[in-house]
Amino acid sequence: AASRQGAGAPRVVEGLLQSTLHRCRAFKSDAEVACLLQANLVSGQAHMAMWRACKPGMREYQLEAVFRHATMSGGCVQLGYPCIVGAGRNAAVLHYDANRAEVSPGSLVLVDAGAEYRCYTADISRTFPASGSFSVAQKELYNAVLAGQEHALGLLRGGAVLSEVDQSCRVVMMERLRDMRLVAGSTEEMMASKVDRVFVPHGLSHHLGLDVHDVSDSGPVPRVLAAGHVITCEPGIYFIDPLIKEAAANPQVARHLNMERIEELHHLGGVRIEDNVLIQEGGHFNITMAAGVVKTVREIEEVMRGPA
């Protein structure tokens, strides 16, 4: 017994297996990417089925039912996380999943939903007009987010620092919000005063795989991107009452805000656009776009004009 307590005695090392598994899960094999592509194919078709089925006067849970029916019919019987179906002001609630409200005419509907294929989940967000066509204001807000996402996607590659991509994306969206007369001032001043946090309260990305917020040795959000990572790219702009109220009471931030214009567009709720992306050494592979999930204003309106 005494010898077993010496230098050669066995030791219990806590956390080694978990940390090793987390490190391995951050890098996806070709087979894992294939599962994520299939999850995107089925989930993407379900998203577009919702667009075609949407009619003002429906309830959010009825749109969720369309999504669930389409994913199960496509062979994906398990969702990766609770569906977020937020119409109008509910689109401003980031993890809204009550899905009980009526879809009003002229409102935007933000849907964040994904199904699993062999335990690997898609995580797709799209925002569409309940009535089938974007209004001028809706189109401006939507294109502001789309411009931010396209800019961020152009920067995603192995070796990129995610916080720098996030910050660059925010600059693009703040410039678009200035064009919409929601904010005023130089980009540098607005970013220094954290005006972007009023409208863009969440980060750009997280790991994706067996969990919707998958793990790695640095947690669910990567610091430096590497080939083999699968992440989301999900910018959003929202009109969130507590954040607007807090900003209006802060002179450093309030001087950049056009409160009259914010009140005018407040009813839009918010817009989020989210794709799933495989990081490669010199760029990326957009899994969601490869699955045919469209996202421009024109494409969404064309899908909505099709048969339910």
C-alpha cells in the first residue's frame, strides 16, 4: 500500500477527457460536414415552406407547425433547439420562443430554427415580410443586415480573429443605420461611444455541430478561426426597448440617436440573417447557401409568390 502512494502511484486527472473531447469537436470531419449539409438542406426547405404558407392573421405557432411538418417529412425528426418565430415587435426578443402571437399584416417575421440530422443541427435565421413584399423601410433595414453579413463572410477564413470580423461587421451596419437616419455622427465616434450595442446586442458567431452552441477548447465562441471549424454568421439589428431607453438616458450615446426616426421604425422589431459556414484555409464554404436557402429581398419575395 505504501508503494502505491509513491511517485509511481496512479492519479485521477479530472477534466482531461472533457477538454480533449471539446477540442476534437471544434474541428469537423468531411462526414460531419455532410451531416450538417443535410440538416441545412431539410431545414432550409422548411424555412421556405413557412414563407409560402404565411398569411396575415396566422399565429406564430402555426408557422412553427409548418416548419416541424416539413423537417419531419424530410427525415429530420428532431429539432436542434426550440423554434424562434417572432412577428413584429416579438422579433426584437432575441430568444423568443413563446410563438403565440398573431402575425399582423405588414409585419416582419423573424424565424430562427434548425433540425438535426444524425444529431448534427442546422442553425438558420431568416426574416421575411408577412404580407409577401418588403416595404421600403423593411427593405432598408433588411439590406443593412445583409450588407453586414456579406462583409463578414468575406473575412471568414482560417487565421481570422473573430472579434475583429465582428467589429468590422458592426461598422458596416452602423454606416447603413446612418444612411437610414437612425443615427448620426462619424463612425469612429459612434463606435467609441458603443452606439452599435444599442442596435446590435449580440455577437456574430458561435461554433455549431452536435450542439447548437457547440463546444471547443475556448468555449462556444472561437477566438481565432481555423480550417475545420463550423460556425454561424448571424448579424442582426433590433429595436429593443430597454436598450433604447438606457441609451436615451446616456448623453454620450443619445447625441448620436435620432429618437423620432427610431420611434417611427420601432414597430419593425428586428432582422437577423444567419448562415452556417465551414472555415477553410483560404476562405470558407457556406453550407446554408450550398443548401439553396436564399436570402436576398428579391429571392424571398419570389419564393413567397410560389404555391404553398
